[in-house]
Amino acid sequence: MTMTMWLPLLLIPLLLILKNMKKSQKQKQQQQLPPGPPKLPILGNLLQLGELPHQSLWKLSKKYGPVMHLKLGRIPYVVVSSAETAREVLKVHDLECCGKARLTGVGKLSYNYLDVAFAPYGDHWRQMRKLCVMELFSHKRVQSFQFIREEEVALLVNSISRASSSASPVDLSQKIFALSGSILFRVAFGKRFQGSHFDNHKFHELLAAAMAVGGSFTSEECFPYVGWIIDRFSGYQAKIESVFQEVDSFLGQVIEDHLKAEGTKQEHEDIVDVMLRIKREQAQSAHEEEQLTTDHIKAVLVDLLLAGVDTSAVTVIWAMSELARNPRVMSKAQDEVRKCIGKNGSITEDNIEQLQYLKMIIKETFRLHPPGPMLLPRQTISHCKINGYDVYPETLLQVNVWAIGRDSRYWSKAEEFFPERFIDNSVDFKGQNFELLPFGGGRRICPGIQMGISTVELALTNLLYHFNWKLPNGMEGGDLNMEEAIGSFHTTIWMLRLSRLVIIGDRCRSRVIELFSMKRVQSFQFIREEEVASLVNSISQASSSASPADLSQKIFALSGSIQFRVAFGRRFQGVIFDNHKFHE
């Protein structure tokens, strides 16, 4: 066959490609995708998210509107930033928008999506949702854990009281996180940190690692065909497996301990007890289509751990920080609490129902500082139109709750902390008012709202009743750093950048002044002079022997030596730890 005969056959594929390109171009013209910023090849808009994505996306929404289309690598991504568009996503098109993306880290930690938070929409999700709503987080169940919350908050109050009387400064953030973790640990596992296989520090390390894995995309998910190479050689896949094995081992031990205790009389059921009981009941019933397994139980516990610790703690910390910046609001809240509780000091959750101003403070905290500034991402199941724009299946979809809470169309003086705005205002955070969505809305609304709110209310009431709070060292409200930083719940929890020692109680305030007064600082002058002289001699010896001087190491050693002598009255050499071991 001659070349002239082959030529038409060779042109056929080219003509088909051109035809498909023309068809694709025509389809794009017919599509009405939401507007969005220009996208880079391969990367898409990843570089535009910044350190605080909710703030970056809020700024972009001012230019491109309340519905934006972006690309995270290859992943189509739509962000909505107004109450009206949030209503379309969470109510009008809730069914089309209630899917979940299948991501590697989430899939591993959820035991292949056997949980409720990340399970695909369908029969399994409905069964797990029913378990959570009817059994694990029902009003009756939440009330059954009231004694745990009250006991742990009482321990918090005692801890702060001891710190103030023993001249120790109060690291409020650390104590609030410990409170939230202790409550959750007892509610879920029936024991305190001290009686468990994990101590407090190790448990929080594991939790932080699990949150990092559960909230991240792999490179392969963003960049198919080549991303797996990055995941493999960066060790990310190995990290996912390592974290999962630790989590699985921990939860396996918890369940084994509960199984060993079966048959012994339990005064109170914890979450694991409830699920093991339901598992036994289902095994005896022939009517259950999907039996609850040990992996189902572990998956639900992972959800509880990932979502339950930080949300309550971050809310209390933000609330106390705002109160410290606004003495008028602090005083008004304390007057209400102390008038309601009286002088007997007995605070129960029943008292809290009368504290209307406290509830306004919590709402205002959720408005300005939602623990999850962006709701957990959904994935569209089918095509729908949001605000007139086309959103296609398998599009990642998020609601920017932080942006909605600062929208001046719904909130006057939106940047101001002003709880009184909720007087004669029926807006609530239960998912029906789209101007305030800290827990989401629609089918995927957080089932543990009441559990979290109960902890926040009880903790704040006790802190306001028992202590007079002021900023340390003469700071004014405007001096308090209210910048945000990435928190531990992957990219959805945000907290104060300066999370240590936000505010201190009155009893502690004088102790801080005593420890770090001008007179006290001057009394340590001889230590600073001696240690700096020692540094100079050390550098001189190195230079005379032609040895290079590691200045960074020497400066760190200087700082450590001064602090060690000021705090403990002795040098490194005279203690159990040498310099190197101490820094390790």
C-alpha cells in the first residue's frame, strides 16, 4: 500500500482529536462554572491558600464572589462564603452535596470508612449516624456523663487555686486542653489518663499525629501518576501506616480491657461499653443487616478523638481571651454568674440554664472564632447549581464559616466582640441559622453538639465564678496577641498563636510580679555577668587554639546556663543532667 493510500488513515485519529477538542470547548462555553482566581499548571491554586486558608479564601471571595471555583492540584474545589450560598449547600442541595472524598489518610484511620464523619453517604452512613444520634450522643446519654464533667472541672478549679497559692503562674491554655482531654477520655473509655496505658503527654502526641494524617492530602491525590513517588520517598505513606498502627494498638487495648471487665457490675456505661453492648445485641438478632464489628467501634472512637478534644478547649480559650480584652463584658458575665450561683459555690449544669448572658458570650465566640473555620469538606454526589453556577460530581466543597461570621451584611460591627447583639436575636448554632454554623448543618451536622457545649458552658461558668481574671504585667486588652495559628485538628482547628499563659487569675497575679519584678531581675545581675564572662573566655580559648567557635551552640548554652542558675541556683555541671542531656 502506497503512502498516499495510508495518508487518509493517518489523518483519522487527528480529526477525531480535533473534533473532541471542539466538543470539549463547546461544553466549557455552555458550563457556568463559579468564578475563581487564575490556576497554575499542575499546582492549581494550592499556593494561594497560605498558612491560614480560611482568611486567604475570605480575601479572594471579596474579589470573586461568595461561590469560588479553585483547583487543588487536579482536585476541583468550590468554596462558599455567604449565608445564602451555605443554605443552598446544606439545605437546598444537601442530598447532592453530602458525599465525602475518599482520601488515603482518612480511609486508613477510619478503617476503610466504617466511621460516621468520613463515611460515604448511603446505608452504612445512615446506620452509623443513627447509632450516634440515638445511642452515643442522645440527650439522655450526655446527661449521664454530667458527673464526669463536674468532677473534672472541679479538679481544674483546684489546680488553678493551688497554682495561685504556690506562686506558680497559670498556663490556662494547657489546663483547658487537659480538661477537655480528660473529660473525653473518661466519657469514651471510662478511665482517667493516669489509669490508662497512655500518659497525658503521649496521648496528645498520638492525637496530634492522627489529626495531621487525617487532615492531609497525599501528593498522589493532588498530582496523579507522579505524586506517589513523592509520597513514597518522603516517607508519608510509611507515616500514615505508623500512626494507624499506634492508634489501632491503643484502641485495641482499650477494647480488650473492656471485654475483660464484662460481667462485672458497672455503675456507669462509657462509650465503649455502649457499643460493645450493641454489638452483642446485634449478634443475637437475625434482623440486623449490617453487624457492628470491632473495626466499626474503633472507627467511631477515632471520630470522637479527632473532633472531641480540641473543639471544646479552643472555644473556652478564645472566650476567655476575648473576655480579658473586654473587661466590661467580663464584669457583666461574672455579675450574672455570681448572682445566680450565690455564695455556696455549688455549680451544676442545672444552674447554667439560667445564665443567658453567658450563652450570648458563647454564641459570640462561635461567630468570631469558630473552632472549625471551614466545615469538613464535602464531595458532590451529582450535578447541582449553587447560586446559579454549575457544580459537577466529585467536586470538593467547603463552607467558610469564619467568613460568614465576619460578614457585615449579617452582623453590625462584625469585627467587634459584642455579645449583646444576640439579645432579642433568635440566631442559634444548631444548624438552622446559616449565619452561624460552628457545627455545620444538614445531614452531616455534628452529632456531638450537646456534648461539646456542655463542657464549654460548665468550664466558663466555673472560671468566671471562682476567679477574677486580669492580663499579666500591666497589659491592656489591645496588647493581647489575637492572631491565629494552625491548631492540631489538621487545617480546621485554629487557635491563639500565643497559646501559653493567655491570662492569669488575681491570686496568681501578685506572685508573677514577685517572681519577675525589677528588683528580682536586678538581683540576678551577677549571674548574667559571670556567665557572659565565661562565654567570652570560652571563645577566646577557641580562637587562640585555632579551633572554630560554634557560636550558635555557645549562645544557646549561655541562655540555658543563666536560666538554670536563676531558677535552680546551680550550674549544669553540678546537677544530674549535663548540658547536652538537659537540652535533649
